Amino acid sequence: MQNSTFSIYSLMVQFFQKHEPIQKVKAGSVLFHEKDPVEYVYLLLKGSISLGRVHVRGKEFILKILNDQELIVEYQLFKANPHYQFYAKALTNCELIMIKKEQFEDFIMTDPEAMNALVSWFSTGYLKAQMKCQDLIMNGKKGGLYSILIRLCNSYGVKTEDGILIDLPLTHQELANLTYGTREVIQRALKELRENEIILYENQKFTVRDLGYLKQEVDCQNCAFEICGLN
């Protein structure tokens, strides 16, 4: 999320950072599980957090990965006794601000600028989710992987001499969880990409050497970065 005067994130940081302490969370820690009663919303200041669900058979699906400067609201607002719809787990060491649900909802209801910013944020999130669903449904498991790699480049990409470094450690299993595919299918697809010198994989980090190839394979529409991301 871009930190601007009118973003819900920046408005909340300005208001709540004066009153709430910064919490440090270690990599691997779970902020909440799906179906837990809602206590807090979170302002992510530093680090990366994954949101997802675990199927009844135990298979995990990562819905999105949030990086610095993100708001985490994973429940139905203004509903009595709500529960979280997904789990949230820290992928790296994180710094965040925990805000009581009631405080957050009061802030939104009493500040028109915050309400407008929240609606805009939800609208962008809706479009992002729709586009991601389209990619996973229309392009199959291999195309879904290509789409995820493109989104990772937009959210975590750093230009280097070798290509675009996705500056986030990821295992093959985590990539499989992002596409709801199996690790074996993802490994075969990644092997093909490495053999064709489309990607590199070192120290659990991917470098995309030919982003154009991935975009061509999924008929990329070149959406704005704020829509084509993994957050």
C-alpha cells in the first residue's frame, strides 16, 4: 500500500501511534487463527505476514502476503461477536501496532476522512482479489504460478543485473500454497523455468530474468501495481 495523506494506513498511524506501543513479533509467530474471536486489527510497520486458510484435510492456502505499511482487517466490520476469516502468521520478524477492534470501529465511525479512505482501500482490495481469482481459474496451475511470480515482482521486486530479485525468502511449498497446487507440480514448473533461464533460485529467493515471458504466457493485462500485487 502506498503511504499517502489520504490512505487509511497513514491516517491510522498518525492517530494510534501516539497512544499504542509498537509490538515486536518473531518470524513464525501466529497473530490469530481462523475462527478465533476478533480482538484486534493490526498496523504492520515492518516485516512480512501471510494470511490464509487451512483446508479440513490439512492443505494450506496462502491468500496473500503483506509487507511493510499494511492494515490487517480480516473480519466483518460492525458485526456483533465477529470471528477472523483467516489465519495470520509472521514470515519474518515484524513490528506492528495492535488496535482494539472497538477503538478501530469508533475511529472509522467518527472520522469521515477515515471512512472514505477505508472504503477506497476495500474497493482496491476487492479488485485485487477478483483479478487474482481470474488468473488462478483461467490459467491453470502453471499459469497460476506465473501470475504469482509476476505479483511477487510487483510487491517485492528489486532490479539487479540478473533480473528482478524477489526480495522475500520463499520455499517451493509456500509457492504451492499460494497457488493451491501441490509441491510436486510447482517444482516441475519451476524446474522448466530454470532450465529455460526464465528464473534463478538461490538462498530461497527467486530472480525473474524474463518477466516478459511470464506476462505473455498468462496474457497479462499490465494492471496498476496497486491491483497486481500479492498484498
